[in-house]
Amino acid sequence: MKHFNIAALAGDGIGPEVMREAIKVLRVTERKFGFALNITEAPVGWAGIDAAGKALPEATLALCKSSDSILFGSVGLPDRDPTIPKEERPERAALLRIRKEFGLFANLRPVKLPQALAHACPLAKERQGEGIDILVVRELTGGMYFGQPKKTDDLGAGVFRAIDTMVYTTPEIERIAHVAFQAARLRRKKLTSIDKANVLENGILWREVVTRVGKNYADVTLDHMFVDNGAMQLMLRPTQFDVMLCENMFGDILSDEAAALGGSLGMLPSASLGATNGGNTFGFYEPAGGTAPDIAGKNLANPIAQILSAALMLRHSFGLNEAAVAIESAVAKAINDGNRTGDIFSATESGAKRVGTHEMGDAITAAI
Ligand code: NAD
């Protein structure tokens, strides 16, 4: 039997409530598909500060290092102790530290709008076609956000000059391209690579390298699109996209634009992947949203983003695609059966019943 070690870090706000439902779903999936998950919970965020004086306690970091992947809730409570310096607050001290520590270079953000939730999408129904189903793959450690030089010069006489530098090397483009092609293979086998090859040197290199890597994936159809057109096409005809591959900054912008099509933050999972060792890809899996302090502790949060993050972990870190599909199908069934947490509820939708966090978790568990 296959064994996997998971560090489950629920964090703050709605984190513990949605994590509980995700673990419940994982337990049922594990029994059904015959693998073993060793899930160990540990504090992070304000929960870490309260338990051990640090947003990422040493024991929590040690647990992550000895695990095959991290299932993360979310951290940060804007109203807690404003005197704590920025670098010690959970968003930086926990999240950024983990990203750096584990070399997470690939961010995967799937956006899937079930037809039953057409009303929650800002686009007109006719633009949604058979349903929107896009995976944005974003390079996470290179490009403009990290390139040097990065500085602001004082040119005198009140004039300043800000410099950011966009830098990519071929190995950086190759490794993210492989992640995107492999993800496309598990989906509809279509990859759209986003660049700005008409203006940027980086865009020319990006296009060349992605095209070369694509020769190894003859079963995946590759096309290229300029980023400005990509942003427009997401609004005009989102159903043309399967996987979108982007460098860091373009991916930052387009993944949020695509996320708006998904209906609610409570539905959107994400995966950040590091290196692959011996067949296992270390990954960090979390909902796209934050700690939602406005609804925390009230059984109101939508647990689907956390549950779908767990499905991504099974697929991308453990190679358990069938089990991941089972969870995703169970989510679709729970939605099609009319279960709605507050964020996706509409009083005008016939057959919809308003449910809490637990009840949504129960409906998904029952459907597996
Ligand atoms: P948020 O994502 O927590 O909330 C924005 C809105 O979306 C709120 O109305 C919230 O109720 C709703 N929402 C989010 N997730 C939901 C869910 N699962 N079900 C139903 N509704 C949901 O963003 P915010 O209010 O800007 O931030 C709150 C805190 O979370 C801040 O401290 C912020 O720094 C932190 N944050 C953490 C992460 C992370 O840990 N990765 C990400 C974003 C924000």
C-alpha cells in the first residue's frame, strides 16, 4: 500500500473549519482507493504565535520538512496586534518563508465554473458555453518580481527613477513548461503559452523554449498568445482555454482575472510545486482566499477550495489522479444536488438549499 506524510497547517480564521472538512474527505478517499495518509496537524500563523511565539514555529517547519507535502489553510488576522513588525506577521513570516524554504517555483490555479453556478459568474451565460474550466500555470520564482537590479535612484532635483528587471534563463522556462505540459496531459491536452514576444526579449526566449519543450509532448496542442490578447480573450471566450502557461507577473494578473470567472473565492484551490525527487513532487496546497475573519467560526465558510486543494495534492504530489478525480466529481455532485454555502447561494435559484461548512463537507464525503 502507498504511504504519504502530510503536514496539515490549518492556520487562522476559517482555516480550521475548512481544513476539518478536507481531512474528512481525504479519510473517505483513502479508504475507497486503498492508500494510507499520515496526516499531522500543526499550528501556523496567529495560531503559531499563540502556541509557540512564532508564525512558523520551528516544530511546524520541521514537520513540513519531514512530510511529502503541505496542506495549508490560510493565515493572517488584520485586527490582531498591529504593533508586531511586518516581517513577523503571519503573511510574511509563515507564507513567504515556506515558499522560499521549499523552492516552490510552479503555481497552479484551476478555475472551474460548474454550469449549476452560472449565476455566480460575472460573464453572460452565452459566454460560459458548456462551463469554464481553465488551469493557469504561473512561474513563481523568476521574472520581474525577483530580477536584479531592482532599485529606486534619486536623480536629484526631486526626480526619482525606479528600476525592475525581467530576467529568465532557459532552465527556469524549461522546468515550468514541463509542469504545464504534464498538467495538460491530465486534462484536455491543450496548452496556450502567454508571452509578449512582440516587445520583450524575455517573450522571445519564452516562446522559443516553450516550443522546444513542446516537442516532447506531441499529444498536447500548443499555441501562443500575447498577454494583452490573453486578458481580453479570458473575458470574450474563456471556453477556448484549457491550460494557460505564464511567466510570474503575467500569471499573477491573469490568474486573478480567471479566478473572477469561478464564482467565488471559496471555490478556488491552488497548488505550488517544488522539485520532484524520486517520483514525489513536493507541493504546497492552499485555497486561493484568505482567513475570511468576517465569517470565521460561524459554519458559513465554503470548504470546497480547501477540499479541491487536497484533490490537487493527490494528483500532483502523489500521482493519485483517479482519487483526485473522485473528489472533484463529488464536489460537482454536491453542487448539482443544490447544496450552497452562503457565498454561492442565490435566493432566486430554484432547488438550491443553503447549507453550512459541515453540511457541504458531508454532502461531498457522501458522494465519494
Ligand atoms: P479573504 O479572502 O479572507 O476574504 C475576502 C472575502 O471573501 C470575504 O468576504 C470572505 O468572507 C470571502 N471568502 C473568502 N474565502 C471564503 C470561503 N472559503 N467561503 C466563503 N467566503 C469566503 O481576504 P481578506 O479579507 O482580504 O483577508 C483576510 C486575511 O486573510 C488577511 O489577514 C489577509 O492577509 C489574509 N490572507 C491570507 C492568505 C493566505 O493565507 N494565503 C491569502 C489571502 C489573504
